[in-house]
Amino acid sequence: MRKRFPPRNLKLTVVGDKRVGKTSLLKTYAHGVFPQGEYVSTVFPYLPDEDYVYSKPINYSGHPVLLAMWDRVYNQKEDDLIRSLQYDQTDIFLLCFSVTDRTSFLNATTLWKPEIQKHCPKSPCILVGLKKDLRCSRAFNRQEVVTKSMGRDMAEKIGAVAYMECSARKKEGVKEIFAVAVQTAMRSPPPKPKKKSGICGSRLLRFIKLL
């Protein structure tokens, strides 16, 4: 009889500037369809719920895996405790930017990577360039475009495990990114949960009561 393994739970968190395509990436991978319609912001006061956490059962080398994908709730002024809770026990980060927006590229490395390092210093990350299908579009300033070589150089500089690109709209490179993410997470030691003090717990309770 073939041995059955219990499922391994993995937590993946995407981070990056607003409007770079993070939510479209997750929805395209989770549901297999590129989301159409207006932009929906993942901004506080909403806590991550079924709208911002996507799950997908997958198979890794014969082992069942339940991949929970967290869409980063964006608010630069949010309480540091809530931010820490979002990141807690993340197995792998996708550090995202748009290849048509050099500012988002710089923020990925100067803002978001240091934040990952602060909250989850031992969790690996993949630098991901989104919207690659728009790189050659005349609608964008060529001076703003991020090249593949720039992405690869930056990934090496910040210690990312890889640099990858995709187009969620055209479904190009999406599965490959998550395959590498799962492989990296499965080969890395699981993160340890942070200890929550009584003070932190009371602050969280007060925050929830305000919602």
C-alpha cells in the first residue's frame, strides 16, 4: 500500500507597492483566471480574510501541500503589531514590483526588503517583476522600464533566491514562480512562531473592537 503523507501547510506572502499587480498574480494562480474589473485596494482597516488570503492544494514530489497565499494589506501608517502578525510564520515571500515602474522596483529593495528582514529575517524571498507583457508598450516611458538584467543584478544584491518575471494577464510565467516558491519553502526550515506578550494581545483586542 502506498504511504500517505499528511499535508504540509505553507504560508506565502506577497509584498510590494500598490497597483503593481500583486492581487492579480495571486488570483490568476489560485483561480486560473485573470481578474477583470476595477482595482480593489487591500488597505486597512480590513484585516486579511477570505478576500485577501487565497489557498490552493498542490502536490510537491508526491507530498500534499496546502499553500496559503497572503495578499499584503497595505498601509504605511498601520500599527507595527498588525504588520508583524501578517508576516508571522511566512515560509516564503514574493517581493513584487512592476517592470514598467522603476519607483516600485526601488521601493521593493529599499522599503519592502528591509521590512521582510525586520520581521522574518530567516524567511527566503523571490524578487518578482510583474506586468512583463507591458514592458514594450508605448504607453510607458522607456526610462521607467526595468530590464531583466537589472532585476537579476538586484536579486543577487539583496540576497533573493531568484529573480523571475511574469504576466498574469497572459498567464505567462505564473505557475513557474509558484513552483520555485514552493520548492524553496519546502527545502527551507519552517519559521518559528513569534512569542506574543500579554500587552500585544490586549492591543490587538482593542484594535479588533474598533473595526
